[in-house]
Amino acid sequence: MPATASPTPEGGDKRISAEQVKALREATGAGMMDSKRALEATNGDFEKAKDWLRLKGMAKAGAKSTRTAREGIIATYVHHNHQLGVLLELNSESDFVARNEEFKHLAHEIAVHIAAAEPRYLRREDVPQGVLDRERAIFEAQASEQKKPANVIEKIVQGKLNDFYKREVLLDQPFAKDDKRTVDQLLKEAIAKLGENITISRFARFKVGEAS
Amino acid sequence: MTAAIKAQDVKALRDITGTGMMDSKRALEATEGDLERAKDWLRQKGIARAGAKAARVAREGTVEVYVHHDKQLGVLVELNSESDFVARTEGFQQLAHEIALHIAAASPQYVRRDDVPAELIEQKRADAHKQATALGKPPQVVVQIIDGKLNEFFKREVLLEQPWTKDDKRTVNEVLHEAVNGFGENIAVARFARFKIGQSPVDESDAGNS
């Protein structure tokens, strides 16, 4: 047997690596052979290959972008009567921490907290400007009815806005099991303990009949 | 007393805010019968409390979850019925469970066609048009191609139009219709959430941390 010759399995263009094909498949949802042909037709140019697939109608338009940078777990809570449920994504940097029992426990505790405390937003930035404006207008009207001077009114309004955040924003809420700490502080403690960044990326809370 | 304030508005305001009848009436009078402004008026006067929860719409149903064993994928779904009686039956709970499993497997983005943003549909339409004309098809064929592409999109992304994972001869909507006949009352998927690890939109404040 000559030492040279195992033929390339599919006889294709050797410049196209298996990694390129895999990346294109993941980005577009197209099949392996189509992805390979796309790369061959475009001399391995990834962006051009994507366009080629779309033009040929082979890329799935809805292919989900695959972001695997963040690790973590999904936690759930359902009230026993099935009238209330919570879904939560808690992220860590490594798979190792995500599998840690303490991390799982934290995710569960936060899910239970969300069930009890009914937050509407994850962070302050998530509160729509229109909602904030409306709250502020109400607080200003309340304060001016009490005939306070302007600088006092502003302080009162700020105080009331903080109350609003504490009531509606998950990270600002006092933790249901121990209201000396906010949920944000709870996360910070976990970060210190587990040694890597831990974030809540999203949650959903459904109560029967509350859908808009 | 202003004649313009209707008794049903007073009742609606009371239901929403939990305030008394006279206060609700005064609030509506002060705001020319505008329900939203009346709500704010009641809060300004310190009569209604912030965060007073809206009166529950008379809908029954169940909330069901599914989590994949590796905890990398989770689904939350609300299935509504008309009566509490139907919501508590085992068959209804089972249906909710199967829908949650379907959502996990089929990853829809929307409950119904109406939930798809109009701009996105326009975008799909334009893409399909470009592709079809690039192939040099006559106009009437182009129209058919566009319709075909849009239908494929709905079948892929809209829960009610997806083929049922347990039996792809039927759509999810058809499965629900069969259940409506079986239970003798209206049944609807109100909403769902499907979380997969790492697929949430990247937040700028997180970006530097990972």
C-alpha cells in the first residue's frame, strides 16, 4: 500500500475545513452537503456562503443564533394548585459552577421569591420610560397637594421612585426569605462564594388569568 | 353629579382599584370619565394604593412547566379553559403537559399568527420576492412562492400552526379543537415562555463580565 493515499472521504475541496462547515450549519440551519457546497462556491468566505445559501433558499430563515458563551441552569417553580408558575434563567461563567448544588439551590430560591414577590422587571433599566413618567407625575401631584417647597418635592419623588423600584424590580426587591438583603445582594454573596460572575438573564411569571 | 359618568365605569374603576363607590365616582367626574386618568387621580389623592392589582379576568386554567433533565431548557405555558371544573380534570392537565413538551421540542416563537410583528412579515415577504424574481419566475408564480414561504415560516415559528410533535398529521390548533370538542368548552393557549441557556439577548451590562 502506498503511504500517500487515503482519499478525502467526500472527495470535496480540501480548503474547506470541517469546522467551517459546522459553523455554517449552526449559523444557518442548512444541511451538511449544502453548507459545504456553499463554502466551495464562495471560496470559503463565511458571510458570502451565508448569502449563497439564502439565495438558494437553503438557509432556514429562522435559524436560531447559537450563543453558547454563557453557562447556567433553568429553574422553575409551580404552585401546587397550578395557578402560578415561574421560569428563570440563572447564569454562571462555567459549566462547573452551574452544576454546583449551591448554585442550583440559589436558582430555586430566586424562583420561589419571584412567585411570592411578583416583580415585573428584572433591572431598573427594563422599566419602560412611559411607566416611569406616569409614576413620577403621580408622585409629583401627590407631593404638591401637600404644599411642599420644590426641593422637598423632588426628594419625596425620588423616595417614592425608589419605593417603586423596590416593589417592581427583581434585583431591587428585598429577598422574600430575608428582607435585610435585596436579591442583588443575594447574587453578590453568591458571586463571592462561588468565585465567578452570576447573573439572572431573564424570568417569566405566569398566573392564570393575568395574561394580557 | 355629572350625568356623563356611567355606572359600569364606576364599577370597572372599583374593580380595578378596590376603592369605594363614591371615591370612584368622584375620580371619574374629576377626569371627565377617563378610566386611566381616574386611576392616577385616586392614587394622587392617596385613596388608591400603588400596585393595587387589576381585577382578575374571569378566566380559568392551569400553568404547566417542563424542564429538560440537564436543566438547559425550560418551558412555562398557560392553558385556559372557561370553567375551573375543566381546568382541574386530569385530561386538561395532561394536555397542558403535552403542549409544554411540544414547545420544548418545536421551539415556536409566537402563540398565533397575530403575534408575529408586522415588520417581520414584511421582511419575509421582501426576501421571498427577491429570491423568486432572482430565479426569473413570472409574477403569478412569484406570488405563489411568497405565499408558500410565508406559510412555511408560520408553520415553523407559530405554535398553533406547527405540526403536533406527537402526530405531525395534525397541527397544534387541531389538537386544541379536538380538546374543545372533548371538554365541551373553549380552550386556548394564553402564552408561553421557552428559555434555553445562553439564548437570551445579550445585555450590555453583562457583556464585560463573561
